[in-house]
Amino acid sequence: MKEITIITAPDRPGTVADVAERLAACGVNIQEMEVIDDHAHGVIRLQAEPYDDALRALSEGGFNALSEEVMVIRIKDEPGAIARVSARFREPQININALRIMRRDGGWATVILSTSDNVRARELLKDCVI
């Protein structure tokens, strides 16, 4: 699965509206969106369809839009689940770049993550990648 990350200047009102309007004008549907402002930079992460059209529209619109491959995993929704998953990367020296719990339902959690080596990470997580 691919995700788009946009890095923005901090505290500029209207950035989310600008992104959403740009995508809407190009017929792109936003499937998921997360917005974070750490007061140094704004970060917008999104999944959209059609993906290539979204990336092109944002780049052509002057946004610093980056493409990133992410994995979706399903794990038990219980204490220690994230610890067990992340511990798999310790010995092979794989860094977790991003991790988000997207949904919790019926005792299970859907988690999106990206790493410094998604190919090896996918193999280490083959029992829970969806």
C-alpha cells in the first residue's frame, strides 16, 4: 500500500483545505488523512485514489508530496502487541519510520507502518501483514 506524506510550513491556516480542494478538483478521493502540527512543520499523511493522480496533482500544485510504501498489519488488541511487533526489528537493525493504529475492533487492531527496509520487514511480519 502506498501513502503520500506532505511536509508543510508551520501554522499556515488553510493548508488542509488547499490539499483537499486540489485533490477534489482532480477527481481524487481521499480515503484516509492524518494531520499533525509539531509547531516546526506540518505533516499531512494521506491515502487517496487514484493514487498516481493524487501524487501528481499535489506535486504540480506546489506541495512537497512524498510517496512512501507502507504495510498494513493486523494484531491482537492487547497490552504488549506493539512491543512484540517492534521487537522483531531489533536484531535485523530495521528502524520503524512511522506507526499508526488505524482501527480497533473486536479484539484486533489494524496498524499501518513503514520501516527503513520494508522488504525485510514484510518478511518478518508475514504472519500478520494483510
